Amino acid sequence: MSLRLFLCGDVMTGRGIDQVLPHPVNPNLYEPFVRDAREYVALAEKAHGPIPRPLSSDYIWGDALHELERARVDLRIVNLETALTSAETPWPDKAIHYRMHPQNVGCLTSAKISGCAFANNHVLDWGYEGLSETLKTLDAAGIAYAGAGNDAEEAMQPAVLDTDGNGRLLLFSFGSRTSGIPEDWRATSISPGINLLDDFSEATAAQMADQMRAYQHPGDLIVASIHWGSNWGYEIARDQIVFAHRLIEEGIAIVHGHSSHHAKAIEVFKERLILYGCGDFVTDYEGISGYEMFRGDLALMYLIEIDSHNGELISAGLVPMCMRRFRLERASAADAEWLCDRLNEFGKPFKTGARLDKDSSLMLEWSG
């Protein structure tokens, strides 16, 4: 038996995207250069044309919805990097704050999101009030989450995702300060926050694995979703590789890494999948210049099939996408080829690469 999963990187439905949804929050921002979230809408329209508004709840997902139905995935997992709140007090001394009005949660339910990783550098952008409203909103919408909570115990708990006849998948979410998460966001026994890693040592990996396995029932598979590393650059830190390897050796089925604004190399270690950086997926970055060499406008859908008994990778389809007018579209053949070349180039140390198919989708290839 196999289990089919959709994984992706950062889903950022706040700021400009929130402003074109039916229930936008106050557009005031506290960024160094932009003070009104509607400016991001204007940048996107200047780059690619008018954006209809208000958007329907499923608009932002665009062609991705068809790809998900075609792949017949069992579970849909994202890194949600947006607070779902109308709170007005931003976290102090932080440059960027993302929020989407709770009444716009339909843009997540319309895509049938199963679970959200939440241990990232934006979930507490609007303080503890914003976090509390975010968690209540997801609970009411029936969307599971992991990585944040009212105390350390809650932040450690997994999102328990049931599958049709294939047991359970436990989604755990961890964050690292290397991704820009403030130390003050660490959940404690007496304060809300996120599940923050101390470091990437093998000892910490073993400790985290022990904590994850404590929630495991016979037949459960575990995904460790980790927000780590810088936004730009293809280099993968040696300690991240060692950390991911140790998690796999401790029985974790998939390491789901994110934080980079572009896709990074993929590894298959002991027949299990490690995604070091999934890249952005849904953003309001259209029209913003800088770092063009990394093609942050391109995204990948990771359509993963694993053995439901042991978590070993069976196949990994990669569908290239791009954001246009705040909507995911299939990437052009040329862009798909560009992504394929990058995965082949940077996958060489891991003995992984990608094969470009006739429909401009990619298929992961690996050797032991």
C-alpha cells in the first residue's frame, strides 16, 4: 500500500493577498519601506496586469487544484507563514508582519489543506493575541496544525492526519533561529510560542526523534517539517545534512525543509525523502526586484508517494508553477527546464536529479 502526499514550501496569504480577498484586514504595515499592504497589490498589477477583486476563495491556487486532483493525493501539507488574525499590535522590533483576516480562511479550506506546519518566523507576527486567534480559526475550520501552541507541550504536539485505510501520518513542526525566528518566540511551560530547536546537533536530533516517537502508534508514519536556513542561496549547511540524516536514521519518514525563497537540492537517504528547501509557494512578491538569479517567482509542487508501511520513497513528481496576478499557474516549458537544470546541478552531491517530461512536469531520480 502507498500513501500520496502533497508538500510545498511557504504559503503566505497575508499582506497583499489578504487585501484582494473578500475580508481584508486593516492595510497598515510597519515595514521599513512599505506602510500599506495595498502597495503589494499595485506592484503585482504593474508586473502582470489587473487582479480581479474580491477574489474567490480558491483563486490563488489556480492550476494547482487541477494538479492535486489529478495526482489523487491523500493529504495536503503546507508551511503556513501567515497569522490569521485582525489583531492590531505587531511584534515589536520585527521588520515584516504577515496577517490574513480570519474570515478569509476559506482560501485554505477551498484547497482542502490537511495540515499546516507553524513553527516559522511569521506565525507570531501579531503577538500572542494574534497567535491565539490563528489557532482558534484553524480549529474552527477543521485544519490541523503543528509547531505552535499555548505552551511548549502544545507546540510539540503533532497534527494527526488520518488516511483512508493507510493508518495515520503525524506531522511535527520545528523552527530554527537560522530562519529569522526570534528566541523570544520559543514556547515554554508557562508561555505561548513555537517549537524552537536549540541547534542542529545529532544529540538534539535524537532528542527530537524520541519526543516524536512518544506520540507514535504502531503503523504511524512521521513527517518532520523544519523551518531552517536563510532565504537565498543553494548551499546546504553541513549541520543541516547531519541533522536530517540522524532524523531518518531514527525512523522519521520525511524531512520537509523550508525557509528558502527558491527550491533547493533534494536527497533520498536510506530510501527516505529529505527536502532541504521547498521554496516559496504562495506569495505577494510579484514585481519586487532583487535576487532574480534565483527565480523566486517559480515554485514546485511536491507530489510524493511513499510506502505506507515503512515510509520509503516510491516516487516524487515535481510540478513547476509560477505566481501571476496572485494566482498559481503552470510554469512555461522554458521555466520548467530551468528548474530541472538547477535540481540536477545542485543534486549531484546527493546523487539526485530530475527528469523533464513532455508535459513540462519533473520526476525525481536518485541512486543509492
